[in-house]
Amino acid sequence: MQQNQRDLGLRLLAEASMLEPRVARYRAQYGYALIKETGTRRIAETELQAAISLEPNNASYRVMLAELYKQLGLKRRAEGELERALVADPKNEAARTLLSNLKQK
């Protein structure tokens, strides 16, 4: 992904997620990579929710899911995930910033 080989990156992340479904990091990164793809947002949500179910106190995964919800226009869901992220990690700057931006609109 960092080398601008998006298709290869998505394929490798999908494979990692499939081969190691209990590794939250793989599920989260795959889901986050899918956010920008319009036809795969449901899969992105599923992957991010799976990562959160594996590591419920990981604020970063909740922020990723909130970003997806924001893109989909689901403001309340995004705010809920960000509030849960801040309970898990009160100093999470990404969660604070995104929540502040959502509340201003």
C-alpha cells in the first residue's frame, strides 16, 4: 500500500485476514484499506467490527470504524464509536479531533 501498489496490497491484506482471522491487526488494516473502495464498504465494516470484537479496547480500530461511518453519513454511529474509543484511551488525539469535527457540523 505504501508503495502505491493498491491492488497487491489489498490482496495481501485479504489473504492475511483470511489465513489468520484471530489477528485483529490484519482484520483492521484490511477493513481500513477497503474504506476508500466504494463497492467494498460493507466488507470494510465487517472487518473492522471483527477487529474490535477481538480487541474491544483498541481505540485505533474504533477510530477507523468511525471514519467509515463518517464517510457513509452515519454521524451518530461515528460519534458512538469515537466516544467508546475515548473511554478505552482518553488521550487518543485522532478520536478527539474527529469527534470535535463531527460535533461542529
